[in-house]
Amino acid sequence: MTLIQTRPQARPALTAFDRFDDLFDQMWGTPVATRHQDYDLFETGDALVLELAVPGLGQDAITVTVEGRTLTLELGDSDASEASAEEDRRILVQGLNRPTGATRRFTLPEGMDADGTTARVKNGLLTVTVPKAQEARVRKVDVQAE
């Protein structure tokens, strides 16, 4: 199974150390996204499941598309997460990296049923399930006795 993640468009640096890390990564070619993988990808007998942390985003801010073997997640700004004028004056010292405005792409392996893809968001966790095609699923074969 081959999965390829492309680099998110932008990631705000949380601390001065992150800014230095990003600078060195740009100089020596280490992708920034490899340090901050905020998702789990696992395979079950019937599906490939991607769980991605999306704190503060609702279903209206998330777009999931499958084109061919490419699964694309677009994470936009949620209307429900808009801050008031008072909150805009706050300066984040430490907190979660909210992936707004990011696009992530994954290449799906052969034998997946893209038409059966489902996505749901609950408590800041996006779960995308791509079922395996019927012919790619593990089947139990009964042993006949003569």
C-alpha cells in the first residue's frame, strides 16, 4: 500500500523555535509537515480509515473529495469559529495548531471503493473511511471435508 502525503499549504509557527526549525527545513529540504503529523491512518479488514485532528472546525468548513486514487481534504475557516473583536486582540502563546486553510492529499492504494467513501466529524476528530472493493477484501474460505 502506497500513501503519499503532500505538504500543507501553510502552517503557522507556534513558537520561535518552530520558526527556526522551519528556516532550517527550508534550507536543507526537510518537509515541515513530517514533524507535525496530526492524523492516524490504519487499515481494517474492510476499509482504510483516516483520522485527522480538526479542532474548532465544523462540517461546513471541511471538504472531502476523491478523484481517481487521490483523496483530498480541504480545511477552511468555519463560520461558527469566527472570533469576536475582543478575541481578535489575543496573542496565542501556546496552543493547538488549527489546520484552517490547509489542503492535504493522500494517494489511495489499488482496490479501494472510492464511491463508498464516508466522512464524519465529531469532537474535533475527522474520520474518513474508504471501503475496500469487494474483490480486495479478506474473505474466509470454508474448508470442505471429503
